[in-house]
Amino acid sequence: MKNKLTCCITGGLGFIGSHLAEKIPGCTIIDDLSSGRLDNLKDKTNFKKIDLLDYNEKFDLVIHLAADIDARDDNIETFYKNLKLTEKAISLTKDRIIFASSAAVYGDVLKAKETDALYPFKKYGYYKYLSEELIKSRCKNYTIFRFGNVFGERQKEGLIAKLKRKENIDVYNLGKGQRDYIYVADIVDAIVNYQDNGIFNLGTGENVNTLDIVKSAKVKYKMIEAFKEIIFSSLDSKKMRDKGWKTTLTAKEYLKENYVDGYKKWKKTNK
């Protein structure tokens, strides 16, 4: 990333945003701390505690991560607020916007490609889809990344975070679910180093069965019949791999007891 560019990260004290902020020194970090945490980042020199909707400074590059992050939340108010946040992020960019979209835009599908038809899951998926459309219609330079299920250090919610803490788990969809789990450092690598125009999937391409990974973590669990989630979701990331991007740590490796924070440290102990 060129140092001369001005940039901001919305939601920069969240799980993914704080990792990204560490890799882009000097980038303005915008967060209202509704879900972000001050202790997620050591250097808070460029941090601004403010609601994104009240912020007006413009930047060459806006990396838009701020949103309500629960894909199961089907609340209409959350849906509209997230769309307003995207519109605001668009208004702050002078040149390029990078948007954190989701595999939820595809609906139930394995090995989804960027050219596949979209069947968004619940209002969360529709928010991501409509945000993509807003960006494509209003921005000349944009990069849209569709994330798989991200895991890693500082994550507070989500299945992998709960398994890491050895919490009891409710397994939805009768354990039939399959997910594409991707390490947060791999997401950050893509955002920092690959900023071509277009839409790109970020996933491993692996179909990890929910019940299998729960069992491997050796925690107590309860089967839930209710279908509150997408059942099948994984991504074909060939477009990104052809550019040289690659994934590193798997969810199963992360859950191993001898894993220590930081991929390089873990690899060193497992030579």
C-alpha cells in the first residue's frame, strides 16, 4: 500500500479491523465501540471514537468493515442501518473503496464462484448484496471481497471462537452444515496486498462439516433441529489464487491444544 495515500478503516477496532489496522500504519481507525474493543489495538494514535454516520472527512482509500456482524439477525432496523453505513462509507472515499462482503450472498451452495447466481441468506445476505450493488453503481474503483467464515485471535463470537474457549455448543441444522473457515491473517493479506477492481472470493474451498469440527474439539454439544443458518457454504477462490494469494492456517489446526497465538509461532513448534 502506498504511504502517500490517505486511508481509513471503518470498524477498525473489531475482530478483523484491528488485525488490518496493525498492517497499515497511519490509517485512520473509525469505530463507535459498539462491538469493537479498545484492547484490540495497542497503538491508538489514529483512532477516532465516533459513529460512522457522523463522520465526514474524506480519504483516498476507505476499507469498509463496520456493520452488525450477526448473520442470524433478521431485524429490519439492523438491515437499514447497515445499508446506511455502506452509503456513508461510499461518501467518504475519494478514489477507492474496499468492501467486506460475505459468502451469505450466495445462499446455500458449495464451491461458489464469483459468477454464480446470488440467493442471499436472510437480511444479512441481502444487506451485503445491496451494498455491493451500491458500490458498483457509485464507485469507479472498488474491490469487493466475499469472505468465508473468518476465525482467529480476538474473535469473540462464532463457532470456532466458542470451540477455542471450550464452551458448550448448540449444533444447528442437525449437524449437516458445512462451512469454509478462513484464518483472519489470510483475509488481511488479501486486503493489504490485492486491490484490483472487481469481486473476489476469500475462502479455502474446503467443506468443513460442523458436527465433525465440534466433535474434534472435544466439547459438550446439543443437536438443534431448527434451521437458523445456511446449511452449505464454501467458496471457490481460484481468482485470488491465480494472483498468488494463498491460505495458511486451518480451523482444525487453530483448535489444536498446542497452537499458540500467531501462525508463525505455531508452525515453529510443529516442525
